[in-house]
Amino acid sequence: MRIVFIGPPGAGKGTQAERLVAAYGMAHLSTGDMLRAARDAQTEVGRKADAYMAKGELVPDEIIVAIIGERLQQPDCRGGYLLDGFPRTIAQAEALDRMLAEKNTPLDAVLELQVPEEELFRRLAGRGRADDTPEVIRQRLVAYRKQTEPLLEYYGKSGLLKSIDGLGSVDEIFQRAKTALDALPG
């Protein structure tokens, strides 16, 4: 199963990703982890990415797409994967689609974890992290909405989007996600 997992900061994506990866025996591909691994392995794209990361800048799409392309070649991805944190933009989604089409390995689903803004704000403020001030939280949520809303429409048109209610217990949310994935054809 090849899945893209989308959800705003504070939606519980990390927790659900861990459970889904374990339940379906697939690789968990976190963009942040992949960037750090490519940097640490000193691959060519890893060194390019590090030049941006060291300055606190966003890594350009073509480098991120190259790193993901490299990662998808690894043996653990043959049994499926869950992409977490990628794509973040339409351009990245289109690049991913092209790459997967070349390999004839299209996505099976795009899971969206939906949580109302007030609840996200409550969860993020409750974490007690120094950078979780109300202003920063608001900025992160606004940035997420700007970047992600177009992706929801993009994947909705292709019929891949499955929206999951992100309210309730960890188990309830997991069961909803599992029900959506188990209903996929094939």
C-alpha cells in the first residue's frame, strides 16, 4: 500500500502514522528523517540539502523529490510506504505523481486527518513547548491551510483522498483510518 498522510500540526499524525505503519507492515517515510539521513550519509543530494538546512532555509522541491526518489528505491519500500510530510505543495504532488508513474507504482490513497482549528490550537498550546506561543501556533496553522488546502482539492479530484475524523481517542481515530484503508480496492 502506497499512502500519503496529510494532517495539520497537532492532529496526531505522528501517533497514527506509527500505528498504521505497524499494522500494514510498510515503511514510514518522514521527510524530515529522510533529509537528515541523506545529509548524514553524505549522498550528493544529502550534501545539497544540508547547504540549505544549515542556513535554516527550506530545501528546494527538486532536492526533496530527488531524496524521496532515492528513498523509494530502498528494499523496505517494496512492501508499501506511508509518506509523512510530503508532498506539501501542488508542485511536489505533481513531481511525485510523475516519479511514481515512471515506475508504474501509483498511490493507493491520500489520508487526511481532519481536526477543527480550535482543537488543534488547544492541543498545540497544551504541549508546553517554548515555541508553541499563540502567535506561532496561529502562523503554523495558517501556513498549513495555505499549503495544504490546494492538495486536498488536487487529490480529491483523483479520487484518492480519504478524510478521517481526527477527534476522539487514539484507538477510535486509528480504527477510522484502518476502515478507510481496508475498504480500498485490491
